[in-house]
Amino acid sequence: MDRVRDLASKKACVVFTKSSCYMCHSITQLFYELGASPAVHELDNDAYGREMEWALRSLGCNPSVPAVFIGAKFVGSAKDVISLHVDGSLKQKLKDAKAIWF
């Protein structure tokens, strides 16, 4: 859990993914389209990936990826991010965290 929190606090927008996950790719692309440049951590390519995956599950991420943190706060999974985008609050969260400036 400490490793996840540490990585999540190093950048305004952080996405934990797996390289073979299409939803992970879609969520990451959404952030790029909004002007954010998220830190992307692929769990299947990280030596501590399994441990981080269990930590994300303990936060309530099921499936464990994508798991999104904005401003070091856990936002949720793909469903949560899409809901925030649809209701218009995702962009404001990114602005508040200084992940985007406009």
C-alpha cells in the first residue's frame, strides 16, 4: 500500500494499468485528450506489480486496473473516471490538482 501511495503522490495524475488492458489504454488516452500527462505504471511490467495490485484491490478497485489517482487522491476505476467525465467534473479535478492549466 505504501508503494502505491508513494507513486500516486509523485505526479498530479497517476494511472495504474496493465499493458494488455484496453480500458486502461482508453482511460490513459482520455487524460491525454484532456491535456493531462499522467504517470502510467504498468503493473505487469513492474517487479512489485502483484503487491500493488493487491493494494489497489484493498482500496476497492475491482478489477484492479485501471486505478486512477488525481492530486494523490484515489478517484477510482474506469467506471468512476468516465462518470466524472460525463458529469463534467473530471476536468475540474485535473485543474485543481494542476494536472492541466486551462
